[in-house]
Amino acid sequence: MRRVGLGVLVRWETVLVLLILAVGVWCRSLSPLFLTRVNLLDLATPYIFIGLMALGLTFVIIAGEIDISVASILAVSVVVLGQIYEAGANIWFAALVGLLVATGLGLVNGFLVAVVGLPSLAVTLGTLAAYRGLAFLIHSGEGVASFPTQFTNIGIGYVWGQQVPVALLVFLGAAVALGFLLHATRFGRYIYALGANREAARYSGIPVTRARIAVFGLSGLLAGIAGLVYVGFFGSSRADAADGSLLDVVTAVVLGGVDIFGGSGSMVGVVLSVLLVAELRNGMQLDNIGGDTQNIVIGVLLLAAILAGNAIRALQTSGLRTRIARASKKEVVRTAGQAEGTT
Amino acid sequence: MRHHKLKVLLGLVAVAVLVGALSAGVGSAKSDRTAGPAAKQATYKIFLIPKFIGIPVFTLNGKGGKEAGKKLGDTVTYNGPTEASAAKQVPFIDTAVRQGYNAIVISANDPNAVAPALKRAQDRGLKVVSYDADAAKDARTVYVSPPDTQSIGAGLVEWVGSQVGYKGQIAILSATTTAANQNAWIAVIKKTLKKPKYKGLKLAKIAYGNDNDTKSAQETQALLQAYPNLKGIIAPTSVGLPAAARVLQQAKKCGSIALTGLATPNSMRAYTKKGCGKKFGLWNEVDFGYLAVYVAHAVLDGKLTGKAGESLVAGRLGRRTIGKNSTMPMGPPLVFTPKNIDKYHF
Amino acid sequence: MKLSPQTLAQAAFRLREAGIFIALTVAVLLFWARANNFMTIANWQDIATDVAIVAVLAVGQTMVVLTRNIDLSVGSIVGLTAYISSDTLAHHHGLPLGVVVLLAVTIGIGLGLVNGLLVTVGRIPAIIATIGTLAIFRGLLFEITNGQNVLAFQLPERFLNLAARKPVGLPFLAWIAIAIAIAGAAVLRWAPWGRDFYAVGSNPDAARYAGIPVGRRVLTAFVLSGALAGLGGFMFAARFASVDAVAGTNLEFDAVTAVVIGGVNVFGGSGTVLGAALGAVLVATIQDGFTLLKLSEFWKMFFNGTAIVVAVTIDALVTQRLQEALRRRRRAEMVAAREQGAAT
């Protein structure tokens, strides 16, 4: 009963929207500054790199795997980008190499999982440490800091009357593109099928190995794009980049309604949950609530939201179960009757 | 149909319970954090962001900062992330700007990664002062630096030398082999020992206690066994020094072996008064935060612009002057002795 | 002689443990040749102290992972219990240490119960439930400490001397770890409910049909992990003496690493406490050797990660071989049976 129909997903997203509104009301009561245009438009900007990693991780988790190495992949790509730029190369060339390296590291994960047949949790636990070590081995000092403005604009620039942050548009653009890939293409259907039942997917002719490798490659690519936004926004390319952000990334995906065991989840849910967490942190920060209390609130929100979701599902499946029980009783009666008929 | 209504209702109840729980749970935390200063008519609002919150060093910086705020009539808020991450400091900088703070005082996790946010703050008219760990130069007006490596390393040698008549075998009890600040101090100690004044002192061994009480105690015992003629120990670590003092006290060697190093007076009080570790030092973390907030206030007043030679009177700390690179040093470390230790409580 | 699948599987585990043992031997020989001071009693005592806390956590983690779950909150539980036990001792110098251990373990049990209930009754996947409690428990610790810490000078001397004691040449904390590892191994081997962990992990549905109370077993595993993390907290306080709000951060990674390198299947159902403990020893030995060779922290990180991947790759290869062997045997048996049938 892990696979959940579209109906519930719509409702889960409804819950997220309601939560965003409710948290908004609460944040407004915390600080009058919350409901200002500047604040609302900029509230998610510092968390965009986390959101982008979450979008990539969404594919991995729906496919029934996990990738906890994303933050380390981001670090490697950021350091590579910085070093190549410092060596005198064009910034866009450096960015391209950064993206390629990130995708490559993701593909290594994918190869180990899909071809060698290792559990993804163990593999990415290993590469989480190995890639972070690699980032430091490539460059362990202060990173490059003076990047050209036309590049940093990806993370820090504004458009439309200097109001709308470019990073937010990058995030929403990526979400739309990936949402299309996930919900409207054959590849997307493969991903859901993989997560629901890998053996069944194999028998139905899905190129399972290739699809699983691709999913990890995609996660790496998104970590690379997150790296570009990171460098743009923070203007630094140190090997400790995005250290300690893994929990935030996983929280965003799971709170977005993606089933950790795979097979269900939606892009809209993840986008909403990224915004929800950003909103919560922003509101609490505006009221100077301590970083430690913020973590407790988000931890409680994560668990409470999932408990509530489970309660809703339990209600639904209890309805479903009686229906199935009724149906199967009929089935039994019918087959019994048929059996009698044939003898 | 009945099911649908029920589900929607359940969702709403869940949300209501959640929001209720959150506001109840957080309400209390909030009130004790922002009460006090906000009630008074403040001249400036200053936001103090440590590398991360939760450990005593930064808590003391916050305490000193608030003390200075009270003296100056400013509102000082102390808050930050729970991990040493620049990415997690930036949201605090951005919200401080939107909240209308006048100045930010920060210990940067990554000098470059916080720079764009600090420059955004400067563009909106805020003043920025870095302390403890500097931010990129163009992103702050003044940097309040901890006592420099040279004066600490030289101080350590003098403190132990003056106790033993500048003669005999000494050892160093350090933290870990890879700790950058420890290695920098050890390098200065070695250099200082080459000076004529300290010719009589011989460095026998450098032991590593890994900033861990048990290991530091064991290493001290090993030193006593291996070097029976040992005259002095330098332990420039806040964990190692009290551990060494305890071992010396247990072995009844406080009279024959001089002990010095860096640690808080609270952690050494009992030993120092009984003659174990009669001279040691540390800079005052409370004063550090205090000075940083005073500097921020002076920058807001336009009295400090970061030029070398500018100075201010920082309350109970007296006059302080800006040196090279818009840097104002904390000054030499405090020296604690059995006579003065009861004046200090941190 | 007929080999049942069980005996074959057991043989494979012995093979697995032998594998870690060989890796350990190779590492020891290499470091002995290259690093001064590696093969000294003092250094091995250091390694034993280093490994003790992680090994205790790894025993609890093994139980949880066997049931096809994971407990990522142990680092936060260690921090909380370490602070509470040292803070209690700082205020009540006369308190018997047994009482303090009991306090730490009881708190650990309570927190483990929270995890277990979230997973079993709340039906939240373990990885998410314990990511949540990782943040919540750590946040609580921050609230309790209020930015302060407990320092060695505030603690009674008998507590400070605890970690330095070395009965029969082995540090006291290492003895605790050995006792816990033996007890854990005994539970998994002989206690009926301990053996159930394997059944629950290899196939929860089948276990349920076989009449095993799956929920209660999973709850037990989490409670045990919490209790051991509580004990680990006490050991942490005894070892470091100064405890603050960040104590024990990232220990969950060390515990999971030990478990994975020790050959416990992350999908549950197979693995041993001995393997996990050896995994912890291997990691600590290599870390120590790297430190003595003055290799940077970054190489350690890189090597640690690579070691995990290599270990699971070997696991996968062994499992594949094993399955092939089983298949061949079955085929041979079938052929033999058919021939017998044809003969009669």
C-alpha cells in the first residue's frame, strides 16, 4: 500500500499550502516585517542551493534510492570551478567543467549502485566522505572570491526593477523543467515504476540499469547547478561549501511528500516544502529566535507533518481496505463458483 | 463523500494543532530572548553573530557585547547558527538588515562567503565590524583581532622562565598535532627559546593531549616519568592546562615543576591558589565581545573609520588604537596569579 | 555432508569477519613498518579508548540495522546524556557513579522509545524519524546547556580517573565496550527475541506471518540503541570531562560506518556484532595510523569513504558467489533427485 494515487498527492500539496499560509500568519504575528514585499521576495534566496539539491534528490528517492553525497558533490564542483577560474580560464568554461565534474561524480554513484549492485545508502555514505575529502585535497585554503558580476548574478542578481532574485527564477525554472521531466515524459514514468517495484519494472522492459545510473547523474548535475548558485550567492569557493546542509536537503524532499521508499512524490510538493522551510526560518529569524530553537521547530514540523499525513492515509486505506475486502470476497465467491462449475 | 469531508477536517485539525504547538513552544523562548533591551529607549541596534552559538567562548562574547550595549544604551542581539557554517550565517545577516539593525558584529566562518551579504548590509547603510575571525577586508570597517601569535608565544616562554629562573628542562603539552593555532604558538615558542635571555631553557618534548582531559592527564604523567629533571610545562590549551595541574597536584610536584599555559581562571582557580600553575594567561572572551560592540558603536558615531592611528575609549578597557589593515588588537593576554585570580570570573 | 543455506550463510559471515581481520592485519603491518610509535602499548591503549564509544554505539546500531531500520539520532543522544550526566555529577559530587550510569541509560531508553514509537506506531520511516529527532534532541541539548559547558575541574576526581584506569593493561572504557559487544552478540545468538531481529529484517511480512511481533521487536531494537547511546554518553563524559552543546556531533556517521564496514547488510537481516565491532576497530586503527604518519585530515576522510565503498563491494561479491553456490547446489540436488527417481 505504499503507492499512493494522485488524489492523495493533491491533498498533500493542499496540506503544504495550508501550512504555508498558517505559518505565514504565525510569522506575521512574530514580526510585522515578515509581510513586506522585499522580505517575501528574498526570503528563499539563501536556501536556493538547498532547494536545487532537493530537486535532484527527489528523482533519486522516487526511484527507490537515496543519495546523501549531494552536499559533497557540490563542494567538489565548487572547488574545481574556483581553481579553474583562478588558473585564468573563462568563468563560463569553469562553470561548465564544474557541472561536468558534478555529473560525473553522480554517475560514479550510479555506476556503483546500478552496475556493481551496491546499496545506495552505503555507497553514498562512502562517497559523502570521499568526495568531501577530495574537495579538500583539490584545494584546502581560502577559495577564490573575486568572481565576475555577470556570473555571480546567477546567485545574487535581481531582475524586473531589481525586485525579483535571479536565484529564485533559476530554482523555479529548474523545478518546472524537472517537473516536466518527471511527470510528463517516459523517463519520468520509468522513475516511478523503478521506485514502485524494480523487478516488475525490469520485466516490463524498462532499461532499469541505465535509468538508475541516469537518476544519480541527474542528482549530481543538480548539485552542480546548486554549486553555481552557491558560488554566485556566497561569492566563495571553499572546500567546506554546503557542509552541514544534508539534513535540510533530505527534510525538504521528505516534507514535500516524497515517499522515502520510492514510487511516489511530486515536484510541486518539494518546491512547496522548500518554500515552507525557508518561510519558517525567515519568520523566526526576524523575531531573533535562536538557531537551536529553529532546528527544534523544523524537526517537530517534519515529524508532525508526516504523522498527520500517515493518519490521513490510514483513514483512506481503512476505507480502501473494506472496499478491497468486499471486492475480494466477491472474487472468492465467483472463483469458487467457477471452480464448482468446471468440475 | 463523508470520507472526503473527514479528511479535509483532519488536515485542518493537524495544521491547527501544529501551529498551536509551535507558537506555544516558541513563545516562551522568544520572550526571554528579546525582553530587557527592547524595553529601553535605545540609540543603536547592534546584531552580534558568532561563528556558531552553543559553546561557552561565544556565549561569553555575547555576554560582553550585551554588557557594552547596556553601558552605551544600545540594543545588542546575540544570535547565530548552531553549526560553524558561513552559508548558515548569511540568513542572519540578511534578516538583521531587514529588521533595521544599525550595525553587525561578526566572527566569520568564511571571510569571503559572508562578504556579499555584509556588502549588501553596508549598501543599506549598516556598519560592519568583524571580530575573532575576520571577514573580507572590503566588507567591514574594523577588525577586532584576538591577541597575536607572537605576543602569546613569547608570553608563555616568559611566564615559565620567570618561575624557574630561566634554567632547566621544559616540555609543551599541546592539543592535537594538526591544530593550526597550537602549531603557530609552538613555532613562536621555539623561536623565542633561541633568544639569549632564554638560553638556559631546554625544550625536552612536545606531548599531545588531543584537547581531551583524560589523554592530557596521561601525557602529563608520562612526562613526569620520562623526564625526572623536568622544571616546567607549557600547556597552551584550556583543556590541557587544568588536567596537567591536577596531575601535578596528585603527584605533589607543584613546588618542583612550574606550570603555565592558556586557560580560563575558573578552570584553574582551585589549583593556582594552591600553587599549581602560579602564572598563566588568557584573553578575556567577555572583554572581546565588549570591545567589539564598543568599536561598532564608535563606527556608527563616525568616530572610527578604520584608519590606522584612530582610537577610542572602550569603557572599562580604556583607550584602544587601530593598527595596520584596519585591525584593532585585543591587546596582550591577561596574566593570572594567585593574587589576582579572584578578580576574574569566566 | 549436506550444507544448509543457513550454514553456508554463516560460513560467509565468518569469511566476512575474516576479511576485516585480514584488512586489519595488513593495516597494522603497514603502519608498523612506516610509522614510529605505532606498535607501542601506549598507542594501542589510545586506539582502544578511541574505539570504545563508537563500538558501543555500533552494537546498538547493528540491532537497529538488522531490523531493516537505521538510527541517526545516536550522536545527539550521546551529547544529551553526556551533558546531563556530567552536569549532575558537577552538582552532586557524592553521587555513586552507578546512579549516574543508570540516569544516562534511562534517558537513552526514553529517547530510544521516542524513536521506536515514531517508527512503529507513527509509521514514519526510520531514516526520517531519526533525522527529525537528531535535530530535536540536539536542539534540546542547546536549550539545556544555554551556551554553558561542564569542565573537568567541576567534576569529582574518581570520575575523572575512571577513563584513565587500565585494568589488565586495557583502558576501562574498552572493557565496557568489550562487555557490551559480548552481551550484544549473545543476545543476537541465543535470545529468541534477539534472533527475531534477523527474521524481521530479512522479511518483515514473513516474520509477521510466522507470529513474530514485528512492531515490538523493532521498538526493542530502538530502545536498545537508545540505551547504548546513553551509556556512550556517560563514557563520552568520562573520557573528555569537558562537555558542551556540540558534544557527540557526527558520531552517528562513525557508528553507521563501523556497521557498514563490519558487513551488516543495510537492508537488514544479516550481519553480526563481532563484524561491526571489528569494523569500528579497523576504522580507528587506520585513523590512528594516518595521524602518526602525519597525513592530513582530508586523506583520512577520502580514505574512510573509499573504505566503505570497497567493503560493500566485497560484500556484494561474496553474496553473489554465495547465491551462485546455492543455486549450483540446488541444481545438483535436483539432478541427483531426478536420477534417483529414474533409477527406482
